[in-house]
Amino acid sequence: MLRNLTVVLMFAGLLTGCGERRAVLHVYNWADYMKPSLIRQFEQEFNCRVVIDTFDSNEAMFARLRAGATGYDVIFPSSYMVQIMINHDMLQPLNHELIPNIQHLDPDYLSMAADKECTYAVPYMLSNAGLAYRADRVEHVEPTWAMLDREDLRGRMTMLDDMRETIGAALKYLGYSLNTRNVEELEEARDVVIRWKRNLAKFENEQYKNGIASGEFLLVHGYNGDIMQVMEEEENVVYFVPREGVSIALDEMVIPVGARQPELAHHFINFMHRPEVAAENTEYVYFLSPNVAAYELIDAELLEDPSINLEPEILALSEVIEDLGEDNRLYTRIWDEIKAAE
């Protein structure tokens, strides 16, 4: 009997020696959108573990959550999707006392956000979606969406598999707003995308990075930071912002209703806006963190790159994608017709 008691006490001692179980923060984010060492730093500072799942479009993320996916503590939707999630009562209000670093947010970019008071969302990164090409394989390049009409590149080009980004590219090409509600303009844009589609290898959101790096694809529609990461490894890849204007995405950090670690989630959002963390993250992902205090810590050449900070004449023609409420269905119909077209 004494021997059995001794064994029980030894086993209990082993369990105690393992220490307290660390909290787990579940993050749902775009791929390759955060410096891994910063994740490890957060884990060490807050004695936790961070688990990251990824999505490749706002619509895919939203559909998964609406289908019942739960357990996430921090999610990174674009600003227009934030408004949709607010309208569906999917987000919990933020406690600003736990995120004092929001004082560093750039007011110029905060003005682009759907939630300008940061009631439910805090801006994370800014991006734009333009075109990249292989300079060693493609000649006579002009900074225009019309490059997608190049029949000599047929089968070697891709566009984003993203309803608003791709329809938006055609709308900008035509000189229209990428938030138009005009049916005739949308149908005109549909016809342009269908024409471009005949030259594409496919619509897709992830493989274009490896494809342009390897030379499988010669011209791709993609996000500036993703392409700039590729350019670090492959000098023949060149990114440009079409002269007709582009979409500007403001991706944000939100805490969903039902989050299991809401306090830790607040700490994570606050951590990402420490000036030194925001600067280091920007220099890794090549997207701009709208954090004024971080700007002086970012390499000046990177901060002045027109792929990150758009030139004034291009910025004037560019737009942030907005939630169009009931009129989102217009884009869904146009996208379905594009996908169904031969």
C-alpha cells in the first residue's frame, strides 16, 4: 500500500514538474504575411504557443467561418470584409486599454478603413495588386493592364482567383471605379476579363509566386509584397503598378465572437504595432505597416519604393475595395459568368 502511494506521489510530482500548460493563440491569416521570428518572440514574451491557419481570399475565409469553423482568436480580413463581418455580428468590440500601440496608427491610412474608430478592427498592413513579369523573357512591356491582352504570352499568365480584385482590375483598365454599382460598367468589365481569361493559364492566388520565380509563368497578377519577396531571390522578376490605377487593400486584425483567448489576442494585436516590431515586419513581408512611429525605423529605400508607397498620380487613380452591401450580389453574378465562360 505504501509502495502504491509512493508511485502516485512520484507521478504527481512529474506532472507538476511539467509546469502549467501554455495558452494557445489560434490565428487565421494570409500566407507568408508575418515574420516567423516575431511569432517566436511573442510566444516567449507571453509564454504561449501561436498556431496559424491560412486562407487565400477574403471570400474563402468568410465562407469557412459562416460554414461553422470556430476556434480562432485573431483573424486578418481586408477592410471591406471587416464591415461584412460586423454586419453579421461575427466580431467582438476591442478593448483599447489593452492595445495602447494604436496611438501609432497613421491617420492618412486609418481614414481608408471601414472601421475608422478601431471599434472592431485595427489596421495591419497595406498592399496593392498589380502585375509582375519576367524581364528576361518578356519584351515591350508597358505599365498597363492591357498587358493581359498579349496573345504572345497566352498560357503563361495568371490572374488572382479573387472576385473583387480581378473584376476591379478590368474596371480600372476601363477607367471605372472598382466599387461601381453600374450594371453596364460591370458587364463591360466582365467581357474584358473573359477576353483576358483566354490568355491565362488559370486564376489562382498562391502558385503565381513560385511560377513567376521558376519561369513557368511570364506575367502574373499579384500582391506587391508577395512579388517583392520573390524579387529578393530572382532578379529577373519585375513588379509594376498599372498606370490606370490599382486596388489598395488595408488588411486588419480582428477578434471574432467566441474567441477562446481574447485577452491574449489583444496583446498580439498590440505587439504587432510596437514600432520596432512593425518596422521589422514590414522589412520582411514588403507590405507597409501603417504605423507612423515605425517609419523612421524602416530602411528609407524600401519606404520610398513606389511599389509600396504609390506615386501621387497612381494613388489618385487607385481605390480601396468597399463593402457594397446588397450590391455585392452584382459582382457575384459577374464573377460566376466569368468563371463559366469558355
